[in-house]
Amino acid sequence: MTITKMTPNLYTDDVAGCARFWVERLNFEKTVEVPEEGGKLAFVALHKGNLEVMYGSYASLEREPLVAGAYQKGTGFLFIEVDEIRGALAAMEGAPLVAELHDTFYGATEFTVKDPAGHLLTFAQFGKR
């Protein structure tokens, strides 16, 4: 068996807000939108090059009988390597800052923000900055 792709699938009560976050700040493109009753989004897939992230609604999970009782709500964590940390910092201006720009013991310069769902996104640059 060979794994050919792996995509983070994060959950939220505000799929549309999370989609805007990735589209407006990081220039991702919405490639899939699945509406749910009431006009809200149940699911969205976002792409940029060979990168992909997906968001689904907790309400849509509850309608899946085989999944509904098997998950727990919680914070997701994404570690995102970039080639230019200052550009990432500029793109995240105004997002809730969790950890300010700092150097780590493992050789990265990084910072962490929250997305609209409360998931933590750490942007890191290795090497010279």
C-alpha cells in the first residue's frame, strides 16, 4: 500500500468563515462547496498548488449515523512551513495571535495564530530569515 495523498479535514460551526480566511489571507481557491439546509456551507475544499485543506460543519457530522457518536470536538493543529516568515506574518495580520514570532530550539522561526474555528496554525521558516 502506498499513501498517495493526505489532507487535513478540520471541523467548525462556521465553514464559510474558515473558507474566507484561507482564500483572502493565503490565496487558496475553493474547489468544492457543499451546502447544507439553511444556506450555510456543510463542507469546503480549498487548494493552492498541491496543497489542500478541507473544512466540514459539526452539524453535517451529526447527520452521519456511523460517525456522530465517534468524534470529540477539539482544537486542530497545523504546522505550515513557509519560505518567507515575514510574508506569512503579514498575511495573518489581524488574526488572533497565540505565539509571537520567535526562534525555536529546533532551528525554526515561527508564530502561531487561530483560524476562525479556533484551530491553531503555526507558520515556520527553517534556515536564514
